[in-house]
Amino acid sequence: MLRGRESLVRLVGKRRRFLPNRLAILSSPLESTLNLCSDEHCKPLAVEKNRDAHEHGDIESSASGKYVTCPVCGSRVNGEDSIINSHLDACLSRGRKRKLTQSTLLQLNFCSRSKVQHQSHVLKSEKNESSVGPGDSLMHRNVHKLPKDASHIENDEIICEPLVECSIRPQKDCLLDTLNNCERTNDASEICSPKNKRITSGMVTAKDDLSGMILQTFIVGRKFSDEKELNLGESISLERDPTNVNDPNAIKVISADSECCKMLGFLPRELAQFLSPLIEKYCLNFKGFVTTAPRSSVDVVPIEVMCDNNKLFHENNFDVEEFKNLWTSIQKAIDSTKNFTPNALKYQKNFSLLVQEVLQGYSHLLSDDEKQFLDVFSSLSDDSQRLFIRLYMRKGPWFRMSCTSYKEVLDPKQAVKELSEAGYLCCFATNEADNTDMIQILNLLTVSELREVMCMLKKNCNSSMRKDDLVASLLSPYEDGLCPLLPDLILGIAGLCTRISSKAELLIWRAERLFFLNGEQDLSAFLLVDMGIVKYPTYSCIITDQIFLDRNDLLAYEEAIEVAQLIDQALDEKDNKMVLRCVSVADSRVQPNTCTTSESVAFFSSFSASWIYSKVVSLGVSFLERENRYNDAVLLLKRLLNCYTRDGRRGYWTLRLSIDLEHLGYPSESLSVAERGLLDPWVRAGSRMGLQRRILRLGKPPRRWKIPSFADSIKRKITEVHIQGRPLNCETGMKSRFYGESGEQCSVEQLALEYYSAEGGGWQGVHSESGIWLTIFGLLLWDAIFSDVPNVFRTKFQTAPLDFGTDSFYLLRQNSIESQLQKIQEGMGEEILITSWESHKGTACNGVHWDRHSLAELRAAVTCIGGPCMASLCRHLAQDYQSWSSGMPDLLLWRFNSEYSGEAKLVEVKGPRDRLSEQQRAWLLLLMDCGFITEVCKITPMPKLA
């Protein structure tokens, strides 16, 4: 794989099927001075330069960067007439659905709290907890709101309309409305008397005040109930379930109408954890009734319960302060349900959560039309919301509704109609179908249906014809205009066909990108949390600066991601012309020292368009080097070095520039580049080692007469150990395999472990390379990594702060990091490791692999390495994680001299045809400076017997 391809793939994430700026990117004139055009053999071709637009007097010069906004998709388009017309044609004729590998999103639930708090937003990441019943999770939410004409009268009295939840005002420390004399109609409506008083926490001081207090909540976990059918107005009661293995605070909902007291489900977990102490300690009794009959046996059921003071608690045991605190928590738990419909499924609520968070936190990046479009989603029916989310998570782009069925969508035809009217779906229309749509619709038909169409058109149909052949046979006459009735015939057989609209695809993709701030996570992240597969750490989100200053920055960033996706697709398809076109586009848009994000937060630069274009150009350098086009590679490298003066990739760029210049036959210039590179503070680790070794090799007389000061350090002898093994394969390009002592096949690292555990000195150890070191680093500095630093945590789905791997990481936490390193140096490393392991086991953290190494192995490693060496190693990782997180020795060995002391050794293992990389050599020399014992173990085949 080309250098830089893997990181680009992670940046792009799951590829989008619809790229709104594709046409503008591929057809816009370039300002690149490079000749990156080539023939079919990737040989350079002469380029005819585009005339400036202003010569024709149509628009401003392309150098001015004038763009217009497409009225269909909202994307920015180059201002030339031909490009605008082509883009509009493409927008109006088709749109594509995002391609995802996950077919559907299972029902899940994940709750969040708003991050908006004036200028500084603080949010505590909460641990995801299991549900009261297996498979049921966090609290289901309702959407009961005050009506627009609700009248507020004196003493905070409210006249409630049908199915309207009384407003709870935290600023007045209110509890719940006392509702008396409520008339319940057949549609579960309730009219509250204006005489009912509002009870505040300060008023709840005696048992008499509890009578008649109403809680509006839901029954969840219905799949565990004994009674599947519930009727409107059915009486219920609450009962503690302390033996519940999933939740010791669980509260069961019991049918009061049934003689055998059948269990109907559970109260939501968030409410139960505060209500259960009241029921147990104060012997409270709650009764109520069903306010809305469920449509299905698994739907959550809205209920009302009220305190019945038939069981009195003892006055002496009544703690007013504790009681007030519990009721305040109950109030917050109920208040958190106000934004969601009561029957919303888990995936439905989480999708709405994602959209609402984006609307609240990034409203300045969305146009009024986009905000209105996203707001409309919450007003759609449950069926419409569920159908859209289901289709969005599927591959698509077209779907046959006759073959699409979900048990939770009761009326799919009405849902399609509502979604189409709202602009979320597009239905297949015979008069607007283009060739791309026709191919996709034809592929929805089965082979027998395709043959039926062939017969209807009186075309010969061979029974041995494959589906692709049938599609091609039908499409060919349609493209030639000989079969205009084909779309009608297809629609008659396929029935209603629909797809996600291009506008909905664009905005939901944008919402996901803003919510997760990367391309690797999507709605499935909620699913992983709900299933307990991933548990995210606890940290504070302190937001003081915006990542994108304005909408233009976001649009430029999205367009840069499109270029990255195009070059990634072109590399897969081996389309060299497209690769070179993308590199040219990126090169033309790279700007010197451009920062389109907040200047006060340096690590936000990775969210700028310029940074993405630099990754595309860097990948283009690797591509050009593979094609032996070193002249073009040199020009790109010089441009990158001139534009990005404070970048951790400067070491790699400088090293490649020196190497490529030598390929072109310029050894003196190559030497000068290497010498200047050593003066650059951003050239570090293996790149610095590579430049130093090049200077020693190229800087011999007569080019250079003076020996560099670093020569002795670089030429230090690294201890080597040679062992012989019986090889299994000796093929070039394949990883060496040997037979171990037991006769089984093994790698060179496993063979070395066998040697060191026996005749090599009785060492214990593991083959881990960087894995065990990054795990130890993460555990020892866990508190510093997830400390309260502004702007580094923006979402609840992060495994590391945004500045992790940058220079800012150490600088912003220097005091806390050095304090922890001092404890490690003094010998407290093992204690810190044990505490961190027990407190955070299983929690996701960048670099920490819980399943690869046991606590015993980690403790042994930390103890035998010793405090000073361990602290020195962690300091280097904290200061420059990006440079030092790879290339560590293969083996970590240890052996105990006593119960609490020992020694450690780090070994790099090399096979018969392998040699040390510059990064590995840099690590070995650094470890020697830190006081570690290091070796290089070389495995050679046994000599053949004569």
C-alpha cells in the first residue's frame, strides 16, 4: 500500500455514493504549475493551459475563486456557465445514496445531554449502563409538550390540553404538578383543573404533601411482560424487583386489574434508580393507569402513577434533604424525556439525538433552509422516521417497496408518501429516469422478472443468459431510443421504487460528520455502546471555540474530503489519470500557512481543507515515486515543505526529497536538503535518523571534509545475537517461517522467544512491538489523557482527546503529566497501573489493548523495567506520540531477581532477508540513552548438510 493511503482511507471513512461537487472538481480549471497529465502508460503529456475566464468577459478570473451556490443541493460550484449548467443537470437528474457496509441498524438507545451552556459548554460523559431487563436500555422519552395556547395563570398554574405533559421548571426547583379531579376521556386526554397547586421541593416536607402527586412515565421492557395486550385506563401498581440481575434498582409494573398480578414491564432505568430508594426507605406505594393503549405488544406504554399514602412512613425516619434531592433527580429524569415520542424505538431516538445535537451545536454552519429541513424530521410520523432510518442504513440506492418490510413500520406506503412530500425520499419516475437509474432499477429485478420483460418486448431470451447479460440486453435498445416503454414495463413489475434524496443524503452525512468529527464512526457507534461491545471513557466536554469558524470553511472541508474519496476510488480502480487529476486539484488548492479554523486552537488545523489537500498531495508523491516520476515528486515535496512550516510530516517529506534528488542525479543538492532538515525542529525520530545517515554517506570528501558532531552517536554499536533455525520457507517477499523446538511452525519472533526462555538466559516475555508500550502508557497516564482541557473533547464517542499525538498534548497538560511521571520514577508505577486497570478495564482508549496482555504481564514489565526508565519512555511518548508510537522493538523480555525487582531487555528480531528501518534504529538508540538493555536478534537458516 502506498505511504499515506491508510490514513487517507480512515479520513474518508465509508464512501459516499453521491458527491455533490464531483463534476465541479473534475471540470474546473487548475492553477497547478505541475504537468501531471499522462497517457495510458502514465507517461507525462503536454498540457494545454486553460485561458483565464476573464478573457471572455463572462465571469471573474478563476484565480479569484468565485463560486455560486447550487439551488438544488446547496453545494458550491465553480462560477463558469458550462460548469453550472452541467452541475444543475446532474443534480436534477439523479442523486446517490450513501454506501454502507452495515445493512441495518438494530434497535438501540443512547441518551445525551445538551452541550449548550452560554460560552463554555460542559458535559460529563456518562457510562452506558445495562437495562432493567435483558435487551432494554436507557429511559424511553416522550414528546409531550405544552400547547401553544397554554395559559399560564398565577402561582404557576397551567391549564393542560389532551396528552400534554405539564412543564417542569428547573429554575424554580419545581417537582411535579398535583393533578386532581382529572377527567380521562377515551383518547386518554386529561384536563387539569386550574386550582391544582404546583408542589416545589421546598414544600415536600411532610407525608401529607405526597398524596396525589403524579408521575408521567412509560412502561419499558414489554417483551418480558406476562400480559401482551393492554387497554386504555387499565389500573397498574409499582413493585420493587431487588433480585433483578441487570439492575438492583429495578421497579416492576404490575397489573392491578388482574387477580394474579401479572407483570407488564419495568419503569425506565433512569427513573427507577431514584424512585426505588423512596419506595424502600419511606414505604411509599404508587398506583396508576395506562394513558394510551399501545399499537403493538412491544411498544412502550405511557402511564401515570401517583403516590398513595396508605402505607405511612415513620416521621422520625423522614430526611427532608435526602427526600428533596431524590425528587429533584426524579424531576430531571422525567424532564429528559420531553423531546422524544413515547413509542420511539432505540435507533429512532438516537438518530433524532444526533440531528438535534448538530442543530444545537453547529447551527451557525447550516443555512436556514437546511435547519428547517432537519427540523421537519422530528415532526414526521413514527412510521416515516423509522422507514427513513432503515433505508438510510442500507446499501441502496434504490429500494423496491414491495420487497421492503419492517414490522415496526405499520403503513409503509403512507410513510413513503409523507417522506416524499418532505423531500427525504425520491420515487422512481419514468419520465425522469436516466441511464444510471435504469441500470440500478433493472438490477432490483430478479432473473425471472427480467426474462418476463424480455418476453413482453418480444426479444429472444436464452435460458442460459446471466443477469448482467439480461440487463445489458434490455438497456441497449433503451439507450438507442428504440424502447421508450421500458421504464413503464419495469415499474409495472417492480412496483413502487424509492431512494434517499440527494439533499437528505448530503445533510445527514454532514450531521454525522459534525457529530462524530471523523469518517470512521456513524450511527452504528450507538449500537456498539448499547450492546456493551464498546464503553467510552468519562471526561468533560469544555467547548470554548468552534472548529469551523463559518459555513464556507465547512463547505471547503467537505469538498476536500470528496477529492480524497475520488483519489481513493481511483487507486482501487487503477485509474491513473483520475489519480493524477486529484493530485493536481489538491496541489492547486494547497495554500501556504493557511489556517481556516480557530487560530487559538492549533490542533483544529486537521479539520481544514488545506490539511486534507496536503494528505492527497503527500499520497500523490508516493504514487509518482512508484511510477518513477521523480521530477514531479520533487516539485510536490518542495511545495509541501514551503506551505506547511509547522507540521509533523516535514521529516518524512524532507527525507523523501533528499532521496528523490539523489535518484535524479543531484547528490550535492540531496546532501544540502538533508543538512537543512536537521535544523528543522519538526524533523524527528526515524526521519531524523535517516537524514543523519544520509549525511554521513553523502558528506564524504570532497563534498564535505568535516565529520558531523552526531557521527559517533549514530555509529554506536548495537548488540547483536545470532541464532539458527530450520526454515519453512525462503521465498523473497514472504514473511519468514521456521520450525520451533516442538516441531510446529512459528514466526521468527516466536523462535526468538523460545531461545531467550531457554539457553538465552531464562527470560520471560511477549511479542508485542508497540502494543504493550502504548497500553502501559495509556494506563499510567490515563488521568492526564482525559483531564479537563478545553476543546479537546467534543463528543461522547472519543477514545482520546483531539490534540492526542500533537505537540499541544504535552504542553497543555505538562504539570499533571510531570507530576505523574515523578511518581513513576519514584517506583509507584505498578501501583498506578493496578489502580488504572481496575478502574477502567474494558473502557476504550487510544493505544490500550485490554485483551492482548494480562495485568500480570503488565505488572511484571513495569516492575522489571524500573521507575527511571519507565518515566523516561512515557515522557517521550507524551511529548511526541505521533513520532514514537511505532517502530518499537519486537520483544519485551523480563526476569525477576527477587520478589520486587528484576531486569528487562528489548529485542528487535530480524529474519534472513530483513534489516533495521530508520525508525527502529532510532528507537534502539533512544532506549539505550534511557538506560534500557537492547539487542538485535538475527535469525539465520541452518546450513545444509553436504
